[in-house]
Amino acid sequence: MSVQTPEMEELLRLTDTARYGDWTAGSGVGGSEGDAVAIRGGARHLSSVLPAISAAIGHPTPTRVHPDPKALQSALGLPDARSAIVVLVDGLGYWNLAMRLGHAPYLRALMRDAANQRPISTCAPSTTVAAMATFGTGTCPGMTGMAGYTQLEPSSGRLMQLIQFKDALAPKPAGPGGRFAVQPVDPIVDPHDLQREPTVFERLAAEGVPVTSSGLAKFKGSPLTEAALRGGTYVSGVTPRDRVRAAARAVREPGLAYLYIRDADKVGHNHGWDSEQWIGTFERIDAQLATLRREAPKGTLIVIVADHGMVMSDEHERIDIAVEPELARGVRLVGGEPRALMLYAEPDENPEDIAARWRERLGEKALVRTKREAIADGLFGPVDARVAPMLGDVIVQAAGQVTLVDSRTQSDKATRLPSVHGSQTMLEMDIPCLIDMA
């Protein structure tokens, strides 16, 4: 059975907002069994993956969003296992994968199984910082407080970048020859204070379940790791093969291992996800996953997911706030990223007026909602009172290949990335959940 890929026009169309919960489509959500409709998300969501795996290895770990891990295990089709390895391939959306299967013999073999042919949803915004926290905690951005690449830090009024938890607008220190210096930056907020939800890793570790994360050395103890994926033991390897083997070794005894592979996202941003460079990277990722399958102990459950997909940007669809006075009017800070903006209003400005101006200018190029509307739509999942002030007063999600940039504060390169993500299209929101047994 082959994967039927929709036309690109459909893949680039904004989709319905994914919902959170333990239900599956057609299970009577929002009404009786007869009234049920196909709603995106529920058990088939990135937030479900770790709770479901915890149930599969005999240590069901409920979360505030997912109280029934066994139901999630059943919905995702995960068999019971003594150990599991979960792999997150950054940027490898379901449709990006499906359209390049000819380059990936191991993944192509997995996709012959009908159970692996149904995508699950990531969170909104469909970006790494939000998705990692959603994945790691089994909850949602409205609870984790990680809702965009950059967002407001309410106590200081600064715009914070959530990879390094640094001031997003602070000048970069100059190094020798006038080049920017590469040096560690102290977080402006304690990652544990911003992201207060317990992670599935730390809860399993507290129960005595061995939990191992395998990744690059520079991510050990990083602000993002501490916020979203803390718990257990972190091991690092110099080469991709080292990291794959470390994950396989970690589950020789019953437990859970996590393997992070970042290259599809990195190469996609630099060259485009349909470039020759990306295809070469994809082939190497497939080889790494095949090695993991060979080296994992017999009977190990392997689950492969992603945090988001990627869209090719279009230079002719690039809209720069810096040269659009009506878009800049009344906006104090521009957070988020080019496919998913969070606009923070000036104190005397009505967000409804900002939203009206943006809707008039963008039309069908973007979905524009006030914070109140976005929360009511469930965009961020249930939103805690402490998190609401971090969210933009107006939320803008780009359609098609549109990018929304601000050259006043962003580098020229950052405003012209060949491939981007963050919005609510199928290409960005649909991610794989591929299941294998060693």
C-alpha cells in the first residue's frame, strides 16, 4: 500500500487547529458517537507519544493533558516491550518524508505498514522549542510556557529567544576583526522556572526506570534541554554513529532511550528541504535509523517522530513589517518566527485594531487572531494563567509560502531562509509516528 500525497496546494493550506486529549477521531468527541467528526490531534498528537511509550514499557505516566496513557498506547498501536527507543528527527515532517521515500530504504520499508501511514499532529506553533516541550512533558504550550521561537518575558518586558533563553534583541558582542563572537550567554530566566511541568523523563527516572538521552555534547545541560527534556542520564557522542550506538546500548537493560537527530532541520533552513543537500542528509539519516534498528536489542520498541515539517519559502511572498507602516503601527514587539508571529501591542493600543489592520493587509495570506480568539480556538491547548501574559496580543499564522519578517531586528539571512516552519499547514503540522520492533 503506497502513500497518497496530496497536491502541494492542499499541503500549503491552513488546517484545522489540532486538539488535545486521549480521544481518537470518531470517538464521539464533543458529542455522541453519531455526532463525532474527524478532529485533528487527540491521541494522535506529539504530546501523546511519551505517555504512550511509558505505558508500553510498563510504567504508565499520565500528564495534565493525557490522563490515560494506556488509551494512548492503544490509539497509536504501540506493542508492549521491555525497552523502548524514541527518535526525534528535527524537521522531518510526514509529507517531507513521504515525498522523498525513494531515497530512504529503511523508512520506505516502515511506510509499507498501514499503521505507519497515518500522520499525527505536532503542536502550534510548529516550531522546535514549543514542540520539544510539548513532547517532553506530554502537555501543551499553554502549560509549558514555551509558545514560540521568541516570546515576551513578562517580568522584564524583554523578548526572549527560547533556544538559549537569551534576550532576542540584545546586540551581539563583537569578536576579532569585527565578527560576532561565539560565546555562551547566561539565560535571562531559569529554564526550570519558565517550564514548570514535570517531564516524562524525570518522572520515569524518579520511579527507578533507566532513562538515557543521546545527543550532541553541546546540548547537554543546555537551557532548552533543561526546560523540555530534563531527567535521566545524558550521553553524547562525536559522530552520528556514536550517538546511535549509545542509544542502542542504553536499552540492553529495561528502560527508555531518546535519540535526537537535528540535521534535516539545519540543512533545510540553510539550503531548502527539496535541495540536493537535504536529500543527501535525509539518506544519511535513514542509514542512521537502519543502524539503530540493527543494533538495538531484540524486542526493543522503536518509535520515530519529528517536531515539525518544513515549507519552501517564496521570495515574492516575503512581507517585511519594517516597510509596512500599517503593520508596524501599534506593535511594540514582534515575537515568534516568520511563519508564526506573536505581536505585542503598545500599552494604549487595542489588539482588535491591530488584528483588523493585519487582516485587511494580508487577506488569505495569513490567519490573524487576537490572543483571546487563539486561546478560545485551543491553539495553545489549555492555557495556564501564568502563561497567558507570555503570549502575543495578536497571533498571525502564514499560509502558502508566505513569510512575515521584520528587518529592523532580524538579520537579512534570517528573513530569507529557504525553508521555514511554524504555521498551521499540513506540510508543517503533520509529523510521522513510525513504529518498529528490533
